[in-house]
Amino acid sequence: MMVKKNTYRALLLLSFLAINAGIIYGLAAAWSFLNTGADKSTILHIGGAIEKAYQPKITWDLKEQRGRKISDQALGELEKDYVNAWYVKSIALNSYNHLGVEDYYTQDARSQIHALIKNNQDNAITIETTTLSHEPKLEFYSLDGKLAVLTDKNVSQFEKIYASGELLHQQKTISSYKVILLLEDGFWRIRQMVKLPTTTIHEKQAEEITFNAKSWKGINYYPKDHPWDMFGNHFDASPISDDFETIHNMGLNTVRVFVPYETFGKANVKDEYLQQLSKLLDIAAEHELKVLVTLFDFYGNYDILDWTLTHRHAETIVSHLKTHKALLGWDIKNEPDLDFESRGKNNVLNWLSEMAAQIKKIDGLHPVTIGWATPEAAVNLVKTVDFVSFHYYEAPEHLMDRFLVLKDAVGHKPLVLGEYGKSSYSCVWNLFTNSENSQAAYYNKMQKVLSKEQLPYFMWTLHDFGTVPTQVVGRKPWRRAPQKHYGLIDSDGNRKPAYGEVTTKRKGDN
């Protein structure tokens, strides 16, 4: 009996000690929280979502920093919160949404933002804006690590101003700002941001690139078994090498390939995919072929707030491949004019123009183009590109007239027929008018025009395909079925009559 009482007493004593320990631990945690600020990982904060949606180019200057030397970790936290402050303000100006303003601005600074939002809302004004690049110079970092002063130089910013939904004005500006930030509750918040007097800054114009497009004779390429999906687990160097040998033996010297934006990782390009693309260019070099890389396949957003993500995508790929000996040039986007109606022509053209400028900043040696769906659309952004590329899938008899109109419109800019071809698929939907022989006759006529005008070209395509993804032409069978039969080689590996029509002799061949 005495043993049981002692056991109960021991249990009660241990319970009492545990409860008191819990209370003491809780008080200590609360005291620590109040004195050190909230941990960013334990409170509601939208920073993670912002980092996936907004990634402007940041180039720090720390050479003349005064005060305490800032660590890499502290600088990373400062940069993240400062960039996020720009983004939440952009969202607020566009949607009147105050979310995140308290996280990244002190009380005085956010009262100014709230007043600006209210004024815009009262006057039905909205602003779409983004910054594309920043060059912050850290002037001062306090000894206690809670105050930072910086000069953000040459902030490249694009904005559109709307009144009652109607576009009033759009502009690209380059400005500088003096910024004071305070560390409060674990967040760097902007205390003050003052725009400095504007100094006229002339962006460096890309030098004119010299190249000989007239020698280009090429083909748009996907491997037979994985059209529109050749990277990742499907990447296989062996059939690509075999195909490139075939293309070389046909007398062709160039191929056009496509980078699917989302599959490649969007802003955060997957290294595996990048290495596979590089390997493809290695294989091309082995077979004396040059490669035109189309950077944004299956992309169709164009919203200003999405620009920085697409810039990071292009920056990674262009930087990695720009010195490759097999690189021919850059095709920004395949048939963007098909998005004019759904996305807005102005939005599409603005994105293309800025993307071309970004690519030229990284690679000033290789030409840049846009793969327009029609000759008529190719008159857009002529001054932006190094050569004008258009697609044509209609009757050969009408090509010359439409080509000459475009040639007159673009002046001295080289012209390239980026896609052309004919399906050999015959069925009730095309009144049984197609066949392998009619495909060959089409190429016979097209090649005569191309030869006469010395028009460089990329035909569509080497193989017939067993499958065509719905995102390419939709689900309607009368659209999908013909798309499977544009190849010069059928699904069994047999050469169609058209193969002989496009094969050319190389110098030195008998």
C-alpha cells in the first residue's frame, strides 16, 4: 500500500514539474518572439508566391558600402523583401488590392500607397507595371543589422495606364531611387523611397549582325516517336543523330527546333533539359548542321507581370548556348500573331519587342527573328528583328505575289520562309484531294519559287507522326489527322516521293 502511495506522489510531482516546465518554455518563447520579431516561416506571408511570379534582374554594387559588412544571407533577405515590395505595389496599382503592403512598407510609407490607390480607384485609373532590372548600390548597413540605405540605379520599368479600362498611355522608363529600409518583425520594409532627378540614359543599341541567310536550306525538326515532346524522359540522342545524318545527306544545312516554355521549367530552366538541348546542338555540329532555336513554344500569356519570368527563361538558355558553334540564331516565338485576338495585339507586340532587346543584350552575335504565321503578319516589328520569318501553307501559285508585297514592305531586311509543307493525308474531309503524289507536286512547285527568289527556307517536316498533341491543333479529327502526314518519310520509314523533290546537291557532289 505504501509503495502505491509513493508511486502516486512521484507521478503527481513529475506532472507538476512538467506543467511548470511547459509554462516557463511558453513564456520564454513569447518573450523571444516579442524581442526578436516573428519568424518569416511561421507567420502568414506572401513572399514565396511572389518569388514564383516575379524575378527581375538584380545586379548589386557593394564596393563602397559603409557601416557593418553585410553577409550573403542578410543580403539575400534584403533583396528578396525589396523585390517583393515592388511587386505588391504593382499588384495594388493594377487591382486596388492592398495584400502584402503591410509586409513590405512601414506605416508612413504604406499610408502613401493607400492614398495613391484610393485616388486611382476614385478616378477609375489602373496601372499595369513591372520592373525588368535593378542595379542597387548598398550605401549603408547599420551595426545592428536593422537599417539599410541603398541607391537603386537604372531601374528599367514598363507600364500601361488605363482610365475606365481604356489604354491612355504606355511607356518604358529608366529611373533611379534613394531607398531606406528598416528590419521590423523579421521583414525588411521600405521606410522611404525617393525618385532621383532623371538623367538621360541611352540604352545601348544592338549592333547590326552580319550573316548570309541566302545559304540556309533547312527543315523544322521533331523525332518520329516524340513530336512536340522530345526532351526529358523522351530525349534519345541516337535517333536524333540518325535523322540529322539523313538531313545532311539530303543537302540541307539547317534545322529549326522548339523549346516548350513550361516543360523546360519556365523561369527556372531545368538543367537536365538544358543539357539535352546542348547535346542536340552537339549532334547537329557533328553532321555539319546549324540550329535555329525557337525559345517560347506553347507560351501565350504576355501579361506585363509575367515578363520577368520569361526574361529569366531566355537569359538561361541564351547564355548557355550563345557560344555553341552549331547555333544559327534565335526565333523568339512560333506564330505569335495567332494570339492577337485572344491576348491583344498590343500586348503580344510589346512582349516580343522587349524580349528581342533582352536577347540581344545577352547575345550580340546571332540573329533574332519571330516566326509569323502569315506573310501579312510579318510586317510587324521589322526594325526589331535581324531577319523576317514567315510561314506559308497555301497554294504555291499565290506565294510569289504575297512574297513580293512583303519584300517591298520590309526593305533591306533578309526574308526567310520559316515553315511550309503539305500533308499527304487523303480523306473525305479534304475531298480525297491529297496524296503522296500531290505532296510531291506541291514541293516541286514550291522549290522552283524558292530557288528563283533565292529565298531561304525551313520545310515542315522530316517524319510522319503517329500522334499529335491536342494543344497543337485541337481535338477535331479533321485537323489532327492531316497534321500526322506532313513528313517526307512515312511512319514505316519509307521515303515519300516528296523526299526526292527537296533533296539538293552539295558542292562537290557528282
